[in-house]
Amino acid sequence: MAIRDIRSASSYRQTVLVLDDQPVVLAIHAAVLRSTALDLHIVAMTNPLDALEWIRQKQVDLIITDYRMLQMDGILFVNAVRRSSNEPTQPIIVVTALNDKKVHQRLLAAGVSACFVKPASATKLSMISRTLLENNRKHYVT
């Protein structure tokens, strides 16, 4: 069965990977995702290397990641996702404490859909997540 067939099924639950080395941030982002009222499968991880391995084996509809992580920074992570993912075009949102326009521009150039400075507005994060997930779903249903 093709990925398109699985994702277009009415019972398909979209998967969101939330990656941050701070468990409190993971909990906040998961709560924001639950506020979208979408039926999501939310996977929370703290290690980008583990996340990359997981992504290689799973289908992910959206990734929300930190920029500063012990094992690698957000640019390296995004580039690794794009090289190794089953679906190298899935939307990625970066939420970072780093308020550096050059870094944000590099992230956007690497293919990130959105970049927020921590603490991200729950309303904006929820809205952009919902929009990206709905657009992703439409891509497979049509």
C-alpha cells in the first residue's frame, strides 16, 4: 500500500515529532498541538540523533524542533532530515531562544516552514501547525 493511500484514509492520524532537549518545552508544544483540535499522534523526543533514526523509519507530517541541542544544531538537524527522511519535504518549524536574523534566514533557506523565538506564541504556533498539517493532508487526499 502506498503512503498516499495510507495518508488519504479517513482514519489516518497525522504524526508530529516534537524535538527539544527541555522536557518542559516538549510538554508545552504538545499542549499547543492538542489545542489545534486535530486528531494527532504526537511523538516527543529529546535527542536529535534518536529523532533522525526514528524519522528514517516512520512517516512524519510535521516536525517542531529546537535549534540549540547538545548533539547538533537546528541547521544540521534540518539538513540531515532533508537527506535521510522518507519524505524530505515535510514541514519543519524551528522554535529557538536564539534571536538572530542570520540564523533564522539560514533555517528558512534550508527549507524550514517557520521559525519562532522562544517563548513562541501559543496562538501563532498552533495556527501555523494547523495550517501546515491541513495543507499536508490536502496534498495526499487530492
